[in-house]
Amino acid sequence: MTRETAAINARRSGNATAVRPVSPEGPYWDLELLTPADVCALLKVKKSWLYDAVENGALEAIRLGKQLRFRPSALIRYLDERASNGNGGG
């Protein structure tokens, strides 16, 4: 569980002190799948943007029946690929 996921879960439960995030170095850290609402909250984007990003292949998603879920590593990879080093986009 990422720190951001832990924060979301803490806000949902109303108990920020009871959440203990799993270290990213732990063997199961990437199994804590995120919902579209979680991803929207983390990236501060609208659901329509998220669904467009999934549909055009920019962001990897896992489809479980009709539900979409996201691996934390997929979000990290997406952000790393789009990170600017400050030299004007190149």
C-alpha cells in the first residue's frame, strides 16, 4: 500500500493513525489495487480524463469484469514517463 493509498483509506475510515502502509520494498506492495476514484484523488484529475487515458493506452489498467483497477507501479511508470526535467520538454 502506498502512502497515498494509506491516506485515502484513512480518510475513508476516519482514522489516520490506524493505517500502516506497506513498504514499497515489500513483496506484495503492488497488489494493493487502486480504484478509479483512488487514482483520480491521487492525480487530482476527473474520471473522464482517467477513462480517456486508459482507452488511448497511456495508462495501464486491469479489468476485473466491468471494473477497472490500477497497480501503483503503473501510476509511477506513467508519471515517470511524463516527468519533465525542466529543459523545455525534451
